[in-house]
Amino acid sequence: MKDIILTPYAPYLVESTRSIGYSFETALADIIDNSISNYATRIDVKFNTGEEPYVAIIDDGTGMTKGQLEQAMRYGSSSSLDSREEIDLGRFGLGLKMASMSQCRKLTVLSKQREKISAASWDLDHINRTKEWSLITYSSDDVKHLKFYDDLNKQTSGTVVLWEVLDRISESPLDFDDEFNQKIDYANKHLGLVFHRYLENKLMKNHFDLFFNNLKVEPIDPFMKDNKATQPLEEEILHIDRIAIKVKPFIIPYVSKLSAKERQIQDKYKDLNINQGLYIYRNMRLIVWGKWFYLLRDSELQRLSRIQIDLPNNIDDYWTIDVKKSSAQIPSSLKARLKQIIVRSVGKSEHVYKYRGRKISNDNYEHVWNKVSNRDKIQYMVNRELPIYKALEDSLDEDQERLLNAFLKSIEDSFPYASVYYDLAKDEQYEEKTMEIDEVYQLAKITLDKLKGNVDGQRAALKTLKNIDMFHKYPEVITMLEGELEIG
């Protein structure tokens, strides 16, 4: 038996790793992770769209020696199996290179430690010329001519990550400036959310300030903890291999309890998907947020519930955290327990909504329109517990479900109370049955088909339909369906 060492062909491999899926903002976040891991207290993102556009991430962290820098520039510079310091946000030893090269063709890193500045570059065009893993290094004289040398030289220590030849910003050179500015604007907001816990807590040992071209990035707290109406619920602890995972639900205030500034902030950051759902943090750095991971369906009543999950950095494999640190999956062993916590917190969220009114109909029928008393005022609301609504809801994705709920709310809000009162006061005649028998039959049939199940299940569903006020007006339809089920 004989081993053959097959070294990856540098030009092909480096080009292929550029398409791993980093967006501009996730690439920036990955570089900032390294700055945090090196104890930076200030991080500056500098950029320019001139003749030679660039993005530079400058920190005042511990910096690197020449040897440490060359090791950091190696692809796979550390193992995901290695134990890490508690503050370390790294994952595979690939982030610096892959995040950077996903956005540019030339990556230069300058780093200062012990009064000495070292620098090295990965240049894709240079690699294509040499056909080798050719890392460009710089002499002490060459370093002085690099961008941001003077900025770094003024610091005691720190690192500059410089992106040049930004070929992934825009498909068209004519649109470059507009698209670059859009990406910068979105990245500013994205990073304010992803790193909000580092940015907002000045007493935290790894707090840092973040600036975009000297403008300070403000933290975006998805839990609105500064609002007195926010309800933090009791923290619970789950375990994987005896490693603690902290789960803390929050019930955010109803919109009427938000200040004008908070409502403005919500509107400004709506493209960040700061919605109901789980907010998963790894070492306080937000990884993924605003969804339930199929543990619960999205709905209007749950919109006030947001759940913070804190992971340490030594159980990444259980959560399938990817190299970009922008996705995760719930471990199977935790799903049942986590769902219990979610259901309890959602119950609190629904209570916040439902306190606004109570159903006051006392008959034995299920009504399409529920009469609700809200602080001694009457309102009619569409009954969202009806089988036909549930069948429709189950057939929609989350965006379609939100649209449906928005439509129903607009119907409820525009209910013509005054007109109905006026017409009834005049003894106007109104038509109680407005649908043809065939239409009602098709409506009932579609509902039963969507609910599926066995014959007994459909019979139970039909009994429910029978007690809905609308179908009660059309007994012949119920008779037709009962006959079909008997035959079935």
C-alpha cells in the first residue's frame, strides 16, 4: 500500500470556495468575530467607492506576530475539534480567508504586536499566475507603503483586514456605487443586531464600539428590554452532554405600548426580519433569529413572543452551525423540551393579545363572526378556530399566512357597524342565505378534504361543520355529506 499526497490545486480551490454563500454583511460579521476574539474594544469599518474601492476592518485588539499572521492566513488554520477560549467566536479556521475572498480578489492583513507591524496578502490573480498557494509577504519597508499602515502604527496593537478588487459587489460597474452603498447600509443594521449584546453593555468585559466611517453603529435589541412593558419570563436551563444551554423567553409589548421612537425603529429595521421566534446566540453573538424551526407555526397571536437561546462555543456540532455562523439546527434531543418552553411563552403572548376582548356569545354554535366585548365596547371578529380557516392556514407558508391575517384584520376593522345599525333600525329586509347550495357544498367538501384523515375523522369534522352558524343555514348540504360518508 502506498500513500499519494494530493495537494489541492490552488487556483481552482480558492475560486470555488468564494461561492460558499457568504453575503456582504455575514462576511463582515465573520471578520469582526476575529476582532472580538482578540479583545478589541474599538472596531472601525472604513470604506471608499472611488477609483480603487476598498473595505477595511480595523481593530485595536492584541494583534499578531509575523508567525501568527502567516498561520492565520493558512486555510484551515485551526480545527473545529480544538477546545477554545470562552470568548473565541471562531469555528473552522476558515472565516478570515473565505469570508474575505467571497467579496474581493485581494485580501491584505496588517497586524501590530510588540511595536512591529507584519503584513501578508492573498491575491487571486497572483495565485492564478503562480498556480501555487502563493502567500505574498512584505518586508518592513514594503509594509510602510500599504493602506492603513499609518492608522495601525498609531495604535499600541491591532489588526487591519483590507479587501480590495471588490468584484462581488455588483454585476455591472455602472451600478457599483449604488449597490455598494445599499450593502453598506444593510450591513450597518445587520451588525447592530448580530452584535447588539456586545455593543449595548459597556460593563461587559468584551464590550466594543463599532463604527462605519467614524459613525457609531447603534445596537438593535430585538427584545426591547428598555421598555417597561416588556415581560422577561423565567430563564430555563437545558443540557447537552452536561453542558448548559440557557433559554429565556420575552414577551414584547403590544404596539400601543411602544414609544414613537420604538415604532420608528421597528419600521426602519423591518428588513432584518426581527419577528417572533427563536433568537439563537453563540457566545452572545446572534447566529439565527426570527423563526420557530418548525417547532411551532407562525401566527398573529404569537408575534409578541421571542425566545433567547444562549449557546457556548463547544457544542457547535450538535447545532450544525456552519462556517458562516449564519445558520443552525435544533438538536433532536432538545426539540420536545424546547417546544414545551415555547408553548408556555406563546401562551403568555396570546394572553397579552386576548386580554383586549372576550367572546360573549353563549349559544351552542360556532360562529363565523364572534361578538367580542373590549372594555365595554362591542367588536365583531372573524373566528380563526373554524375548520375552514385552519385548513387554509395549514396550506400557506409564513408570508402568505401573514398576508391572510392582515386581510382579515382589515375586514374586521372596516366592519360597517353604523350602516348595519341604521338599516336594521329602518326595518330593512336583508338576505340571510346568499350562497347557492352547490357553492356551500364545494366549500364544505374542500374543508373536509383538506382536513383529510380517516372516515371517523371526517365524520367528527362534519359534526363540527354542522355546528357552525353558516352551515346550519344549509342543512341539505350537511345531509349530502353525511350520505357520502355513510357510503364511504
